[in-house]
Amino acid sequence: MENCMQLEDLSSELFCVIFDYLNAFDLFLAFASLNSRISSIIKLTRLHVIIDPVYCRSQIKFMSRHLAFHSDQIISLNIFDKICDQKNVVAYLFSRHDFPNLRFCVLRDLQDSSKLENVIKKLKLQSQMTSLHIFQTYYTSEYNICRSHAHLFSEMTLLNTPLTLRFATLLYHYDHSELTTTMTTNINLKYLHLIFYGEVDKIIIYSLIPVLRVCNALRQLIVTIKNPPMSRNNHNINIPNLPSINEDDLPTISTLQILDLQIFTQCNIHSLNLILHCMPNLQELSVTLVNDCMNQWLIDSFIDGNNWQRMLTSHVANLKIFDFHMSFLMDNRLLDLNLILNSFRYFVTHYNGWHMGISRWITFEDIGTDSTHSYRSESHQYVSNLSALIDLFSITNLEFEHSNDLSRSYVAPYVLLACINVTKLIMHTSLFFSSIVIDNPNLTLTFARIKELELISDHMYVSLKHGSKIVDSFPSLSHVEIEVYSLDSGIPIVDVFLGGLKMLRHIIVTFSHKGLADDTITQEHIIEKWRQSFGLNRNDEYKVVVKIEDHTLYIWIP
């Protein structure tokens, strides 16, 4: 008879290796109460705290009780500040624990609160932290932290930098105005990713220059420069010209090797020249330029490849990788697309594998009945041009923005067919439920691969009939977000999802009115529906979470 090895027979060294792969919560839940030997090994293990939005308050309290004896072992934090039934999770944990050996810290979707000041104060005291990353869902106002807290995070990271900090990300709306007046230099940071955000008269491409002056030891820099959106119906918008700057007083950052510059504000070729002049040893450059209020002569200068050639050869002679994407709102004048392409021919011969594509959307004011063939031809051409710009096979998340342009609707199925590895789809309901998408037999295999679906309501809410179509067409969905008119109209749709989507784990239903629904959507209701359809272990019932907050229904299924 062969000898059977038990878990306790494993060496302490092997246990340490295994435990190093586990989240602190899972480690405490599975092993903390086994025996004294395992407990002693846990005391020797480096711990990682990971808190996702699906966590609940009881899990946080459970973990915090154990951290009271192990906070000095925590080397990494990756925390969403808002979970399914609690906000300010970051402040809660930092108020109870000091994390003296923290090295890697990621804070996501911070909820604005006076308690954040204590978090910042404790982060300043970290003596071993090498990475600090703050990720806000910055395109929604819900997750914008107040200016005073944004200033404190920026000041701590860029000016009063902990000596050990080497990598930093500050993705929230802020202008980083403190950089323009400081005389401090930061020789610690090697990687920086941040956003400059503010009004068009304050945030321009030259906002980047103080970063180059202060953080003069950077090796990689990713910057987004962005202004608040302006209404296209406002014809009295005054967009100022770029100010003049002292070109003899520009900083030089010789260590910088990688720059990813994303510009959503006023810019011209000359300003880009000055920026690149500051980084003579740059090896990789990626430029994204999107502007719908740019003067035509500025657009002409950007789509002339000869200007780009002169700029790059003059200032960044060591450049090995160059990528760019430009998007402009133009008038209806004719463009010689071949002439534009030929002006960039230098880059095709200079960089291995470099290629370029160009396309132009045409807005049709009058739609005729004979336009379908024209749209089909243009759609094929658009996808062909798009594939020349980016590798469509590498795209996993695909979002279609709302447009009243019929030609854009016709291109949607062609893009879906070309992006064969897409697993997340975001689309407005009017386009999604149109016959060219949801009833398109050519998209059957594409839909079968989709795991996450988010439908955004324009003038159409999701109905029960729509819910059945989603179940029939998307068998692999694990995450679905929809918008309905009222909560009571959404409950039957949820039941359809629970009865037909075996892989489903997360449902979000946004509703405009509560309707007549009262307590019909409860945890017990979801558990029973799921058990009837696919079975559910009774030990997992507590993991089912149902929450209604701010006209939104959230459901998590284990």
C-alpha cells in the first residue's frame, strides 16, 4: 500500500512559497486556525492584501482582526475603496494598521473623505515603499477626489517623495499647479504616469515642462493632458493661442527613454518640437492627439509627415520606436489621402514593421434608400484602414460610441468580425438591438466569445424580449450591465439571465424609477433562482450579494 502524504507533511519552506501566492484574506480564512505550526509559518510569510469591489464589510472586518497581529508582514496593498456595502475601505484599514514594511501600494476609486488625510500622512512615513499607484475612474464625476486631497497626493509623490519611491501613478483630475512654483528636484522617481486636467486657458501642452524640470531622473513617462469637454453647440468658445515660452530655459532630462504623450488640448508642431528638445536620449515615443476644435492650418501641419520627420530627426536621433494616433474634426474640404500617406514614407523605411493607415468619416445629412451598398464598401475600407493602424487581433475590450451617423452603425458588425479576440463589448442599446447587430447571423461566433456586456441606454431601454435575445446570443457572459425604465421591469429580465447564463457572476441593472417593486429582489430570491437553474452549494450561499444603491441593482454570484 502506497504511503499517503498529508498537508502537514510539507516542509515549512514549501508552505512559505505557497502562502506567498495567496491573498491575505484567503490565507487567513483557510489556514489561520489550523494548528500552531501553520500559524507560526504564517508569521514568517510576506502578505499581500487584495480587496476587490465584490468584497463585503464582514470580510474586511475579518481580515482587519487578523492584520492586528500581522500588519508588519504586509508588503503590498491593492484596494478598491468602495466595496459592495461599504465606502472608505482604505481609510478604515489605515486607521487601524501602520503597514511599516509596505513596498507596493495600489489605491483604486478613492471616495473623497476627510479621513484621506490620515492615509496620506501614513504613506509619507513609509520607509520601504517603492511603488504608489492611484487609479480613479477619472471620466466620471463620482470618483473625483477634492482639490485639497489631490494636491496632497501630488505634493507627496512629486515633491516630498519618500526616498525609496521609484514608481508612481496619479490618475485623477488635477492640474498639479504646485509644480510650476517649486524649486525642488526629484531624483528618485524612475516611472511616472499622471493626468493634467483643467480649463483650456490653464492646461496646455506646456504643462508638461515643469514635470521634466522637477522629475529629472525619469526613465519612463506617461502623461495625459486634457481639458473638460465643451459643448459643440457653443459657438462662442474662446480658445486661446499657446503662450510663448523662453526656449533658452527649457529643462533637459537625459535619462528619459520612453514617453507616452496623450494630448486632448491645444497643441501645435512647434510646441511638440520644444517638448522633444528636452529629451535627447528618447528611444520610444507614442503620441495620441485628439482635438475637435483645432484650426485647419494646425491640422494640416500635423498630417504632413515631413514635419514629423524633421522634428524627430532633429531632437530624438536615437528613437527606435515611434507610434502615433491622431483624430481631428475637420470641415468638408477634399483631402488627398495618398499625398498624406506618402509624406510619412520615411517612417516606413526607417522603422522595422512600421506602417500607417488613414481614414475619414463622412457625415451624411441625407440618407437615401440606395445607400446600403455604399455603406458596405466604406465599412470594408474603414476596417482595412483601421487594421493598418492597430493590431485588431490584440483587442479584447471594444466600445462603440454613440453616433447619429448611419454609416458608423453599418461599420459596427464589420469591426466586430475583425476583432476576433474581443471578450468585452460596450454598446448603446439602439445600435445593439438593431437588426444589423443582434440579428446578424454572421456574428454568432463573435457573440459566443463575449464574456462581458455593457449596454448604455440612449433612447431605448432593455425589455424582457431583449433579455431573452441576450441569453440566446451570448452564452458565455459572466458580467452584464443594462439600463431599464423601472426596477419592477428589470426583475423579470434578471430572472431570464439567472435561468439561461450558466457562466454569469455579476449583474448590474440601472433603473430610472423604482416602480411597484418592493422586496421581490432579495438574496433569497437570487439564491433560489440560481439553484433551480444550475445548482448552488449551500456553503456558497453567503457569497451571493444583492444590493440596491442610487437607482442601481448589483448582484454577485459565486
